[in-house]
Amino acid sequence: MRVLVTGGTGYIGSHTAVELIKRGNEVIIADNLSNSQENVIDKIKEITGVKPKFYLTELTNREETEKLFKENKFDAVIHFAGLKAVGESCLKPLMYYNNNLTSSIILAETMAKYGCKKLIFSSSATVYGEPERVPIKEDFPLSTTNPYGTTKLMIERIYTDLVKADPEWNVTLLRYFNPIGAHDSGLIGEKPNGIPNNLMPYIVKVAAGELYQLSVFGNDYPTHDGTGVRDYIHVTDLALGHVAALEKVAESGVHVYNLGTGTGYSVLDIVKAFEKVNGVKVPYVITNRRPGDIPECVADPTKAYEELGWKTVYGLEEMCRSSWHFLEKMREN
Ligand code: NAD
Ligand code: UFG
């Protein structure tokens, strides 16, 4: 298949591009490089032997988006592009609504115009808000606690309405849990700008001595050790979830899947595993809870297994090892 990957130089998009190419798909990447670098394209070539075509595209711009479709006939689009920092979205809500909604609408309008109606969208477990219980199934109630999450929920609804209006569309909404880790080669991974917000990139910087210590946000949650529990998923497993959705979802309609492992680990579980696997120290201090955090967020991934034949293969140790390996490789270069 010829697949347009928006946000394809980013963290999850680049790993997905690799897995798509490895299975013989033709990948075309469009990204505005607001949170990634163009040299990721060369890294993808180093891993796969194939250099994907790259467009520097601002997806909120209709002409730039249309150029992609004028020059290529796509079988499907995987839409990763978007802004994703929860804290920043609270400070700059209009920027988030404009970027994430406008790009998603223009993309779908352009797809319709050029007769491409197969779309896979990056959603998030954030659309479950504060779940009443775990593990979370796809039919749990939806709500959000921050503008970033609201953009994800709004886009899910926009695409669902689109399918209702035009049943030829085939839309898959993939709700990711907590992606971590990096490609086995160490050539691509997560490179957050500045001080990271998320746990694993923060741990990596502390272990590397670039940050002094980790703040563990609260140890009084109703979890096995009091610290927050999440469903961490290796980014390559997540990428393979997209490949499965692309290959298996044949019927038109809206299809929703959780992409997670089904296992929850606490903050301290992650710190201990990271220290053990990589032989490094991660000094930490317990601080107050982070506003907006929930105690536990764990997927029930049964639907993705039953319908897509997809399940995760990487364990916690491999996730910790590959996150560190990526940093070591970056330091070599
Ligand atoms: P990322 O920031 O690494 O990748 C997103 C890419 O989109 C970046 O390369 C950025 O430059 C590009 N982009 C942003 N706005 C654009 C625009 N208007 N036009 C063109 N390109 C644009 O993020 P990621 O972690 O790879 O996330 C990919 C998707 O998955 C995002 O939609 C994110 O919201 C979603 N998601 C991520 C997580 C996570 O924890 N990483 C969890 C759930 C959902
Ligand atoms: N945490 C710390 N210290 C830190 C960073 C995080 O203790 O410095 C804790 C948090 O309190 C939480 C856990 O580590 O218990 C995970 O936090 P992250 O910030 O890594 O991830 P979140 O679960 O808060 O959110 C992430 C993405 C969201 C996405 C969500 C579900 O940031 O965009 O996963 O996919 F919606």
C-alpha cells in the first residue's frame, strides 16, 4: 500500500514508518518539523534500506496539504501529526485547538476530495478521563481533563460524524496508553525538547546526569506502592498495532482499539527496573501529586487481540534498556 504518514518524523510516526516499510509498503512522510528533525528520514533509511519521500508540510495549510494528494495517490493515511504536551495545552489552549483540529479537518477534507477514505488516527487513553476502574475497555465513558485531551476526543467525534455522513469511510481510532522505549537499533527514539514532562525521558536524563533527580509525583495513591500506575507500551509494539490496523481493518465504519499491554507498573517499578537493567542510578525524591494525574491507567487490549491479532511482545526490561540505548547512541554521534 502507498501510505501517507503525517507526523512521520516524530517519535511514534518514525517507528511506524519503519515497520510499514519492512512489510513492503511505500511510505510518504509529511511533517512541519515543529517537534522533530528531518534527519530522522536518513535514520529510517539506515534501518530499512529505503528512504521515504519527505514533504515539509504544514497540515493546517490547505494548499500544502493538497500538494501531497496532487502528487501522490494514497491507499491510506495514518495521522500522527499533532501537538501533545498536556501542560502546554493548558497554557496555550487556542494553539492546541487550532493546530490539532484544523489539521485533522483539512486532512480529512482533502482525503475526501482525492478519494482516499481509509484513515488511522492517533488517539489517546486520555479520552477516558478519570476511569472508574481498570483495566479500561473501549466502551468506557469518555471525558477529558485538559485541552490536549479534548482535542483528541473532539477529533474522534468529528471523524465519527464523518463516517455517519459518508459510510464509505474506514476510520480506525487507536487509543495509545504510555509509549516508551526506542527502536532496537538505537537510531530513532524519543527526543523531547527541553525538560521532559513524561516519566521515561525524565528518568533517562537523570540517569545521564543531565538532571539532578526525579520528582516522584505522590506516593499516597491507592496503588501497590502508592505511586501512579500506567500501562507502558514499547513504541515498536505500538507501531505494529498500526500495521495490524492497516492490514486487518477492511470494513468501512469506525473502529476503536486500545493499544496497551494490559499490565500496569508504578513509577517506582519503572525506576527500579531501569536501574537494574542499565546498571545506573536514578536518584529520586517524593513530591506532591501532579495536578490532573490519575492513580491508575491500564488498558484492556483484548479487542485489538481478537480483531487485529495484535498483542505486545516487549517487556518492561526491554523498554528500559532500549530507552537508555537510544541515549547512548545519541551521545556517540
Ligand atoms: P511527536 O511530537 O514526536 O510527533 C508528532 C509530529 O507531528 C512531530 O514530528 C511534529 O513536528 C508534527 N506536527 C505537529 N503539528 C503539525 C502540523 N500542524 N503539521 C505538520 N506536522 C505537525 O509525538 P508522538 O509521541 O510521536 O505522538 C504522535 C501522535 O500520537 C500525536 O498525535 C500524539 O498526540 C499521539 N499520542 C502520543 C502519546 C505519547 O505519549 N507519545 C500518547 C497518546 C497519543
Ligand atoms: N511522573 C513522575 N515524575 C515525572 C513524570 C511523571 O512521578 O517527572 C509520574 C506521573 O505522575 C504518572 C506517571 O509518572 O504517574 C506517568 O506520567 P507521564 O507524564 O509519563 O504520562 P501520563 O500518564 O501522565 O500521560 C501520558 C501522555 C499523555 C497521554 C497519556 C495516555 O503524556 O499525553 O499518557 O496515553 F494522554
